[in-house]
Amino acid sequence: MFNKYTLSAGLLLSLSLAPLAAWAQQPPAAPAAAPESADALLARVDRQNNAFKDAFFHFKMRIIESSGVREVEFETKQKGNQKRLVRFLAPADVKGMGFLSESAEVMYALLPAFGNRVRRVGTHQMSQSFMGSDLSTSDMSVIDIAPLYAPKLAGTEGNLTILELTLRPGKESEYPKLKMWVDPAKATIAKIEYLDASGKKLRTAERLNFTEDAPGHFSPGKMVYTDHRRGNHQTELILIKSTVNNGYTDDQFTQRALTRE
Amino acid sequence: MRRLILSCALLLALGQTARADVDLKFSGWISSDIRFRVLGEERPLPNPVPAQWSLLKNGFSRNENRIRAALNLKVGTKVRAVADAELQLYGFSDIRDIDSTTLRDRVDPYYLEVHAAFIDINSLFGDVIPRFDLRIGRQTVPWGAADKFNPISNINTLDLSDPLQFGRMLANNMIRADWNPIGDLTFTAVLIPIFRPAQLPRTAPSALLDPLRPAPLQNQGIRAALDQERGLYVPIVDPNTGVLIPSGRSLTIQADVLAPEITAANMQFAFRTGAKIAGQDVGLSYYHGRFGVPTPAWSVVTGSVDKNVVQTTLVYPKTDVIGVEMAGSIQRLGGLGYWIEAGVNIPAEIRMGIYDAITSPGNLRPLEYQLDPSTGKYLRVTFNPSDLPPRPVVVEGTPFVKATIGADYTIAGRAYINVQYVHGFIDEFGAGRAARPRRNSIDIREDPRIESRLGDYIVAGVDVKTLHDRLLLRLFGVLKVPSVDLETRLWDDYAPTGVLFPQIIWTVADATELMLGGFVLLGDRSTKFGDPAAGASEIFVKARVSF
């Protein structure tokens, strides 16, 4: 009755949210001579996360387990922050599946196993993990960090500035605190530690191998997620290809596009 | 089979050297399915092919291997062609005589099913009529917001032969046009030239061929009169010894099925429009065609009183279905997903003619039944041809509604729950009430239970993922609840019945699954799922690798 992978529709879509913002970042303006405040630095990070009109990404996700490595390959098209169309390329049992997000509240799944039926998906599915990976919804869905978290400067480490972030009153997140390592020159995020209220480290996300994928744009070639609650279980997200500002139209983010492209 | 492989290889080779804008994808799977039937009622021969595939009380009910392959060919962005075929090896033999042992298709039967063979043309009229798409060929058109139980999805009939699938759509040749003028607004039109009947389960014919089952008539008085007449053929229980004494007479029912003629008048067609209102998906649809499960339309009583042969003919009921659907997500309830789907069926009435060829073999005489006020029972009478009363109704012309309402939710990111209320199961059709089989199949004196033709069911399932999603534990179930017939306001003579469907799905490696499970039918033989025609409980082992 249900294809087991329809249950993971939401998270696959959410894969494309915040990290996509991280992939395409324009070089920031030269920092001012005076020390930059935590709020100003975080604002620059958020601005650069949204520095493109649309984007295409080809990912390979490697879920590392004691029994071996599982790989999932998919492509994502994105326009703005809300419209997103994802297609699985591998493994074979999910190949052909697709997911469409028209907004944060409207999602669809394309189910080849059911005659290519397009099914409206409840947003509760965003809470599911995808194929046992360590990617969660909260870090994937946060595009703008500043509205959720209040930052504080917490020192430096090499050329990186460390920010400590606390969830603002009235906001909800799985992680009450974050610790973030930022490259102020590019306003890129090198590492995030996700903490509970007592400061205990729950997860870590590292962003590595930044390359220029378009003039003035830098994207991390690899992201590594480590879940310390699950015995340091790791998931790698490898960017195979990315292009930004491709001129996508709204027509390319409809149920018709989901079934016909 | 060899030609298929060669054709695939040729296509692949052509793909290597063809135009740069040609994209060819090949996919499929290989699977095995072994099932063991438990505590069923044996279905005696004659059986259709294959002969070794007889349904024993306890025995293997499936021993299948399937090889499925799909080709997806894209030519630029405008044209796409899809071919999807599945070779099924039964795993049983059909050996009847010495000659059949020399024939491979009798020693190792198989069949080839084509799930898709169509051509897509996107934006057929270019910018003149943007986003007008055409699809021609063998295809399925799944409509409806609900999961699996879709009262508005009637374009394709169902394969009911595998109970674990709860009805899988059968592809058919059709022409489909879609137009997406703006945003989420869509219009779809489908034309199906030739009707394709549903595939029934191997146990289904017993619902008609068992001469001691209640006749499928709406009028319970006439039904009781027919049952009374069949008492001649029921074994008698010796009151002293309790042993069954054969009646010495036989009653055999033969059933022929009359498929619709392949005329323009018998074409099916359907329309649908869909849109989004306040973030919720809504749809309106119309279908004109037939229901996929045949219904008795007339019977001719032949032979003799001692060796009575009733030749029954079944037809596929005509119907029009007006459908509405709605689906969305409720943010205030944690993103709960919901759907509502309903179809108003307007069937053509079917009345059953019963004719006597025993007493008047050269001139069929209709058997008619009239209510005797003094006894309150229906008796067989002979009318003048000009005074014949209406024949008894099998399918009422009264419109009826089939509907599904459901919701799904995820708990703690691990447990997925799906619950639906279904009014009118996938194989149910028609308003009114009908008699269920008797608990004691040979006791004609037992009054059969009377139930609404359209039952009410709770269908629910839960999936729990463990071991980093490698292991999926699934429990799915169906429970029939008491129903009331809206026309007569009569409640069912209720007896509990349902289905339990537990499964363990283990992803042993990428694209490779092992499945172990059971399909447990609950209820006595007078109930929907306990009825021998519904099949029997099974345990199964499956394996599948996708490529």
C-alpha cells in the first residue's frame, strides 16, 4: 500500500533547503576596519545564503555504517527559498521518485511504484530521517539563522570567528544552542555544533573543500554530519555539480513538471 | 523472451550512437514471491491454467518469479516514450496428458504483462496553447487523493488476483490530454476505446458457482424462494447418525461472461479538473464507463430436475461517477496530512432474468415469483407473457456513494501512521442490501445474514523504521464496522471480520529487499473476509532487487 520511501518525502525536500543556501555564496564585501559585531557577521552569513535567484545541485549522500556505505544520489532544482524539485537518481529502488515543494506547507511526492501517482504529502513527514541518514529537518530548513538565534562572539580559531548562538524566546528548534565557526572573509560556515540546553554536543556539521562554482560564488564540496547521539554515526553530502541563476521559471516547479520532466 | 532481450540490446546500442538529444534509461527489478496458504477451503478442479496451481486447504498458493524491465526514451524535451513489461513465471506446471509434458509452456507456464507502452508529447501546440500535453498508448491514470482506496479512480480496472496488493491498476490503451493553463489549475480528458475487465482472484468464481450460496438478488423474498427450490440438491443430515446423505440430485452452475461489444457506444471517457484553494488541493471529476467486476444478468435453467444445469451470464455494469477530492496538510496539528475522496455512482439498473428450459426446452419461459399475501413468501408462478412483472433487481439504478477519508502522521520521526475510513470496498458496487453466504454452507434452513452492499471499513497501518532505516516493521489492518443502508434505514446483521497484514521488510543492501509477512483473514465464512471466495490466510517470503 505504501512505498516505504514515500515516508521520507519531507526530509528529502528539506535536504535542499538550508544547505543549498550554503552552496552558493558570493564573496562578501571587504570587512570594515572596526571589529565586526556578532549580529553583523550573522547577518552577512544570512545575506549570502540567499544570494542567488535559482540553483541546480547534484548531490551524492553517503551514509556510513558499520556494515558499509550506502549511497543516495539526487538532483535538486531550487527557485528562491520555497520552490524546490528533487529527483532521485540512485539507488535503483528509489530511482525515478521525485518530490516537489511549492512552499513550506505544500509538498508532493511522485510515486513510480503506484503508476506515477502524484501524492500530496503532509508536512509532518519533514520530521522523518531520510534512509537512516544524520540529516535532520531543523538544520536543513533554517535558511535565515538570525531570526531564530541570537549570536555572541566567542573567540577565534585560526582565521575563523566563533559564534555562540542561543535560540530566541518564542522560537522553536530541536537545538536550543549552536556553536558556529565562520570564515569572515567569505561569510561561509566551516562548522556547526548542535547543542542541547545544557551545552552537550548532539551533532556536528562540517563544511569542507569550498570551490568557486560560479564567478564570485563559493560552495562547499563536502558536508559531513555526525550524530553523537547515535554513536557518532556519519553522513556525507558531496556536491557533484552546481549551477546558479539558471533562469528557472515557476512552470518548472509544478506537478506537471514533476511528472513530465 | 529472446526477442525482447535482443530488442533491448538493439535499443541500447542505438542509444549509444543516436542523436545527442536522445536520452535512454533502463530500469526494472527481479523478484521472487513464495506463499503458503493456511486453513483455506479447497477449490476443486476444473481450474484454469496451470493445473498444478490448485488451491488446497493448506498448500503453496504462489511460487512466482518476476522479471520487470522498463525503457524510458526521451527525445529532446518534447517527446518521451515508455515501455514497461513484466515477465511472470508461475512456478507451477499445467500437465494434463502426455502431450502436455512435451510443451514448455505447459511444463513451465508464464505470462507477459505490459504495464506501459505509451508516447508522451509535451506542449503539443507549443506556445499557441502552452502546456497542453498528449499521452497515447497503454497506461494507467491514477486519480484520487486517498491511498489505495480510490472511489473516483475508475479509468483503469483492477487486478484483484493478489490480495496483498488490494487492487493494482491494470494498464489499458487510451488517449489522455492534459492542459495546465496556469499555476496549479489542470484539466484532463481521457478516452478509453475498449473496456478491459478486472482480473479476479482464483477464489472469486466460487461466489457464483457454489449452487448453495444465496442468489445475488435485492429482493430477499425472491432470493429465499430460489434458495428453497435449491433445497432439492442439498445433502440431508441423517437425524439418527448425523451423517450427510447426498440428495441424489445435482445442481451445477455454469457462468459465462459477456464482455461489452467493441463499439463506439461502449467507449469509456473521463474528465477531471484540479486546482489549489487556500493551499489545499481540490479536484472534480466525471467518469462514464463500466465497473470492472461482472454481475449476473440472466440465468437459463437447463438439463433436468435431477441433473439441473443453470447457465448464468454475467455482464459488466454501466455506471457514471461524479467525483470530488480534497487533500492537504494541517499545520496546527503538526503537519497532519489528510484527504477526502468521494464518488457518486449512477449505475444502470440490472435486472436478472431467470428462464426455464427444462419444461419448455424449445421456448424459454421466464420464471417469475409473486408474493403470496397469505404466507408472506414468494412463490413461483406462471404469468401470461403480457402480464409479466418486472424481473428481480441485481444492481439497483439508485445512485450510491463510495468514499474514503483519511489522515497520516509521523511520531518521533520514526513511526508513520495512516488511518482511513472507507465506505464501499474496492470490489463492492451498488446500493441496497445482499445476503451473505451461510455459516453452514449446506443448511438451507439457516437464514443468511443480510448486509449493505457497500460496507464500512477502518483501514489503518503503522510503519516503524529501525536499524538506520534498514529494517521496516509494518502492520496493516482492515476492520469492517456495522453499516446502515441509507435507503431502508436497516442496520447490518453484523458479524466481525477483518484483515491483519504484518510485514518485515529488510533492506539487506542498496536496492535489495527481503520481505517476510502474513495475510490473515478473520471472520467466519458468512463474512466478507471469511468468505471462501475472498481467499485464505497466507504467509509469504519475497525477495527483490532493483536495477
